[in-house]
Amino acid sequence: MADDNQQHDFEGSKRLLESEHPSLVDRYYQSRYLIDSQSKKNEDICILTHSNRICIVTVAEWHPLLREKKTISQISYDVEGVNRMDNKISGKGKRGAQLLTPSSPLCEVTCTDSSKYIITCGVRGQLIEVNETLLKSPDLLSLKPQTEGYIAIVLPKLGDFEGTTKNLLSKDEYIKIRSSGT
């Protein structure tokens, strides 16, 4: 009987903590969205922006990978003749970083049903890092897209940050558009 009460108290405390404390992503990042990346219907990208200009590129909730609960078999950072794994940066100025545009491909995702998706950058900036963990555990992209399953980290130039992110939708705008069926 005492064990049942302890279990109930633990579960109640856990729910209370989760409701009082937002996740790390919710606390420090602002979700911005690019709808229909490369004019491909519903292939939306989520870009988590931090106050220090760092942008984390992920797939959005409406992307077919998440919405259709696809099983991912492989992720390749070698896309359209450019290998994002070859990115070598050094120093404070991030010398040697690959320069990206919003339409630059970051990776190709292959699913078990043979469907393929090219994930683009969504913002203009320097490629700081690709998530090499996805090569060994591609399922993280669909299981934890905004944390361990991120695709890449991009750093826009200081003067470009506002201009780069102003064309992206806020979370509320994104939900409104996708809920309306457009």
C-alpha cells in the first residue's frame, strides 16, 4: 500500500515539474519555421534560434518524416556533390566553414519505404557542425528532432541574423497555417 502511494506521489511530482519547468529548447531557443522547403509540399524545416545567433536546423512537426512516422534507414551528409562532413573550421572567426544559403542541401534522409528527403539549411550562414550521431542512429531524427536528432548548427553573420530570420514563421504562425490545412 505504501509503495502505491509513493509511486503516485512520484508521478504527480514528475507531472508538476514538467509543467512548471519548460524544456531547455523552450527556455533558450525560439522556434522559427520555413514552410514547404524547396517548394516541396509539407517538407517544413524548424530552425531553433538562440539570442547569440546560433541556429539549429531540425525537421518541423509537419514534415512527412514525423507526421507519417516514417522509419529512417540512413542519413547522408554527402549531397549533390558536397560532403558536409568535410567542413573544417578553426579559430574565433570560424575560418574554413562552408558557407550556406537557405536552399543549400544539408543531408539526404532515406526511409525504409525507399522515400528520400533532402533537408535544406533554411538560413544563410556558416556551417558550424553537422550531427554525426545521426549517421549511427538515424532514428534520432524522428524520435528527438529538436534535441539529439538535430541536423546541423549554422551561424549567420552578425549583420545578417535579423534579415535571415525575419522571413521565417513563428511557432504560432506555423501552427495557424498548418492547422488551417494550407
